[in-house]
Amino acid sequence: MGGPRRRFAAAALITAGAVTLATGGLAVPAQARTAPASHQSASHQSASRQASHEQTAQRQAVQRKPAPRKTLRPGAKGAEVTALQTRLTELGYVPGKIDGRYGQDTMMAVWAFQKVQGIKPTSTVASRTWVALENPKAPRALVPKGRQNRVEVNLTQQIMVLYRAGEPKVISHVSSGSGIPYVEYATWNGRRQRFSGSATTPTGDYRTTWRVSGWHRSYLGRLYNPIFFNGGIALHGALSVPLHPASHGCVRLPMPVAEILPGLLGTGVPVHVRGRFRR
């Protein structure tokens, strides 16, 4: 019995071996080297087809990496957590630093993954989640014919997907508007003012506009690396991103996601907001 790294590495070595066989001469019969040119061409085509099949098998092997089966909960440490963090990162989720420690950042990446796989989000990583990590589903596109570079916010599942070149690049857990009307008092522009609203994240099609690097103070609180897309509504990092909608209307992101998003998401990029959360 090996650790998760050894099992993941074994899959990689098997796959590498398949590539070596396909390119090291074994895919082409020896007699082809002395056959007529026409036969050499046919043999070359056959070898190319075999190499293509083996490359496909290689990609499938990557998708079906054997995973540990140890049940993990927040606070866990060790090689199994490292394997979990590494696999989530490979799939476009953002568990934060790969350090073998199951903390809040890793937990929120697990939530996002479980929601996309149709698993009820929980802090526990058990057999069903490990199996899904071996052969994961991609997130369902909300706008299948949308721009190659776009953001989709699924209010029903409470996830955000950043697409680059038509492929999911970043998949994140979010917390959107709570839907609970609010009244807040804050000192703004030198005087105490009353602010109220419906705390909803409107659905629709928008585009990214202005942004702020680092912490931005608004009259409703502090936003980290906000990227605005609908008036005062932004994608932004927050210290609290619970499993339920809890914001005044913005789309809260885990801090590791908010750290990398500005470098991946430009200005004028479509943002599509769909769905409705049911408590």
C-alpha cells in the first residue's frame, strides 16, 4: 500500500510508458523498415492512429487518477490532504496554498467541487467525493454559446465559473445577495447616512467595468479586489463566504480566488448571472 503521491505518480508512470511505447519504435512493425514505400506509408498511418489512440488513453488516465479513500475533515493534515489540494487545483478549483493542511480555503474549494458534481456540499471528503475526483464532471454551462472568455454566476448552485478560450479556468464557491431587505447606517462623505436595499443579485447579462486593487471600503463594508460588473455590484473577496447567500447583493468569493481573479479577468468581459437560490 503506497501513499497518495505514490499512487498518483504510478498512474503518471504507466501513462508515460504508453507514450514511450508509441514513440519508441514498438508501434511500427520491424518489417516495415524494409517494405516498399507504399507499405511504409500505410504502416506510418497505422502507427499514427495507434499513437493517437494511446494519447487518448493517456488523457483518460489523467482523468481517472486513483485517489485516496481516507475520510478528511477540516483540521486534517498530511499527504492525503496534499493529494486533495493538488487534484482540486488541476481541475480549476482554488484550495489556496498546497500545504497538506485542510483549512477554510480548501473547504470552500471542496464545496465548489461537490456542488458541481451534484454532491450535497459538506466539509467532509469521503468516498463519494474521492470517486468524483477520479472522474469529474465539468460545470454545466449557463450560456453554451457565450463568448470564449466570460464569467457565469449560477445563483442556484452558488458557484462562479471563469471561462478562458471556452474552457473552465476557475470554478469557485460564492455567496450572493441574501434577498433579505436591509437598513444600514454608516458615516459616508463626512456624515452619518442611512442606506437600504433588497440585498438581491440581479440576473442578466453584464460586463466587467472598474476595479480596485486590495481592500476597497464602501458604505456597506469592505471588498477585496472588487471587479464591478453591474453598477455597485461586484465580484470580490470576503473573509466570510458561507454556504448560503449572505451579501448585500455582491458576489462574494473566497480570498484565494479573489487573489488570482484580477490577473485572469479583463475589462469588458461578459458576466452572465442566472438562477435563483432556494433555501
